[in-house]
Amino acid sequence: MIEFTDRITNEKARENAIRRFREKEIILPLFSQQKDPDLIPDKVKDRLKNIGLWEIHPLNLFRINWKNEARESGGLFGKVNYFEIPRSISGVKARILMLAGKWFPTGAHKVGAAYGCLAPRIITGEFDPTYHKAVWPSTGNYCRGGAFDCKLMGSNAVAILPENMSRERFDWLRNEIGCEVIATPGCESNVKEIYDKCWEIRRTRPDCIILNQFEEFGNAVWHYHITGNALEEVFRMEGSGRSRLAAYVSATGSAGTIAAGDYLRTIAPDVRVVASEALQCPTLLQNGYGGHRIEGIGDKHVPWIHNVRNTDMVTAIDDEDCMRLLRLFNEKEGVNFLMSEGLNREEAGTLPLLGISGIANMISAIKTAKYLELDSDDIILSLATDSAELYSSRLIELRENKGVYTEKQALRDFEKAIMGTATDNLKELSYRDKKAIHNLKYFTWVEQQQKDVDDLDSLWYDRGLWPKIFAQIGRWDELIEDFNERTGVLSGL
């Protein structure tokens, strides 16, 4: 039976957490406050004015939202952080609007997904911060977000990620957070090796709680409500009476972010939810496997928390195109070329907001617009989960391996990776296609990870299950309010 995190299971552990939070003056933000920061108490906002965005300070839990001011220090809240891909770059008539993950603490939106997994376990007594360590299996940003959340919540963290991920991730985890770091064999798509390490930890370390983003429904719940509402706000702000919400594009990854598509369908039933993945590892498109360089979207399996019924299309993106565009958007010669093609200075300033997976989402959006023959009344929503700032070492590697970047190379990359985008490696999913993708969960989750096959069937056949999963957030806020009242920290500010 699918388990819900909506009731207190261990009162002693909860009391330990309340005492720890009182001692360290930690306040848990409500999920409703992460959705709408206007609800955050003024006395919290007054203190945030003197705290840096990445600072290890408990009040930065209130900055886990899409509406932080675009400032490194002292910022408060405003409108959703987003930008538009200029038509001079996309080459399509449809508008492509993307949320910007750069302005989260840690520079990536995964800090929110991690909060959605850890906070419910603390307020229900499933996680005792005075005893347990939170294990964050990840292909990059999720373990960074989880480690950051743990630090702010007075808890210990263990980060697991592939050894071939960018150096910035390892350096920050070890030097800034000081958490235990475990590097597993392989690259972005080597998820099974991460799972194998989790089983070893389960057998040998009873003080560890595994918070696996690929199976933790808190990940999907957070994105359904917080990311989903942010996307809706962008559509309402930018749309007109003629505008259509045509598509939502998200890399599959852990299937947390794509859950925002479930929310968008409640306001726009005809929206196409598009799953983006790497061509070098076309798991959904071709039941395929392989390794790739699009950091942040681990593959070779279908996440337990992916509501596959709600996915309409799959696109596969060549990781070489992503690396080409990383240079085009961040090398001086590349930006100069784009400006000569009509990009203005303000538009050029938004390009570094795209990390590698954000670039893949952008290409997928272009593919979608071309395939569906969208026009100027159509809006595609997507997101840049992080920014180029987290990949400076990759740019250095590309310069070392491929030489100095030139405007001639910029022309080649622009023509190949953007203007050359076609509707190949794209599939519109029928009912049977969706069922086939869902069935792939069996091999990972039932055979390898010991899930119950009846639960697997429920995720497909029980139409009322997913709404119940997403509705847990209301109960979580009730428990958080009670938790904060018992610590007394908020009332004592």
C-alpha cells in the first residue's frame, strides 16, 4: 500500500526534533509560504534583509521559493524569477518562458524538492535530527539541496553522487557544508550504482534514513504546488486573452519537476506535458541506456513518482548540442555573435541563467513548437533548474579540449544546435506508449528495490491516488504550524 506522510508516527522523535529546533532557533516555513512569500511574517523578512542568499542560516529556509529577489545578499521577495527565450534564438513563433532556478539558495531549485522530502518526516517523527542522518542519493543538485537543508535544520547529511559530476558540486559539499560525500562509479546516467550504495547503507548504518528523490512523493508534491503555481503565475502575467498554454517541458530526471505538469493540467486541460531526456540514454523514447553529459537528469529507469499517464510527449536531446550551447551562451565571442544576429544586451544577460539541463529543456521546447506547429498565440513553459554558474569547470574543460572559442565556431554551433533543431527523436505518446513506459518501473522498483507490484498497479489504475498524494500538503502545513508553536521560536522573534 502506498504510504502517506500525513500523521505523527513517533512522538518521541518529534519531541527530540522540537527540542533541537528550539535550541538552534529554527523555524519551518509553511509550504503555503513557499508558494506565496507574501504570507511570510514581517519579523522574518526584517531579519532576512541582513542574510546572504547562500548563507548557512536557518531563516534561509524561507528563501526556498521561486520569488526571491535576484540578489546575492539581503534580498526579499517579488515576482516569479523567469525569462523568455528570444525568438532570434529559438527561431519559432511560439513564446518560450522559463523559470530561473539560479535565485534559490544553492543556486538550484532542488533545495525545494529536498525540503518537500525532509520536512514532512521531521514533523511526523519519522526523522529524528538528534540521531538520524539524511542520505541524499542524487546525480547532482538534489544532494546539494538536501545537504543545505540539513545544515539549516540542525541535521547531519550524507551526499551520494556519481564521481564524474562537476567539480563544483563536490567542492561545495565538502568545503562549505562539511557533510559526508560518497562518490559512486559512473556519470549522470549511472543511477543503479547509487541505489546499490543505498542498499549497503540500509544494511550497515541504522542511523541513516534514505531520502531517495526518485521514490519520495514529497519531491513531486513540492513541485506540483510550488513550481506549478509559479508557472501559472508566469502564464497569467505574460499571456493575453488570445494566449494558449500549449505545452510544459521538463527533463524527467527524478520526475519531481515534471509533476508541475499535473498541476498545469488542472488549469489548462489541453496542455501537452513533454518529458525531455538525453539522446545518449533514451530511456523513455527507446527503452534505451547509455551515458551522457546533461548533468541533473539521471536515467536508465522510470522514477517511482512519475505519473506517466500525464506525460504526452517525449523528446531526446543530443548532449553535444547542450555543450555547444553552453559555450555559445557563456563565451564572449559567442555572445558577440548572437548580438550581431539581433540579440539585445538585456536578452544576452539572461543566457547564463541556463545550466546544461536548462539548455536541454530549451531545445526540447523548440522541438515541441516545431512538431506541434505552434504560433505566436501559443506559450510553452519550462525551466532552468540551475545556471551556468554551477558549470564553470565544464567551460574550462571545453576550452582545454576544443581550443579557444571563436565567432566562426559560434556560427557553427548556432546553426547546428539551434537552427538545426528538428522534430526527430520525438514521440507523441498513445495510451499504449504510456503504459509501456509505466511497465518499465517493474524492473527497477519491484525486482531491484522491493516495491509491491500491487502498488505499481495502483499508480497506474487508481485514478484517485495521485490527487490524494498531492493533497498531503495541506496536512503538512497543519503539522508545521503545530511544530513551530511548540518550539516557540517564531513567537519569540
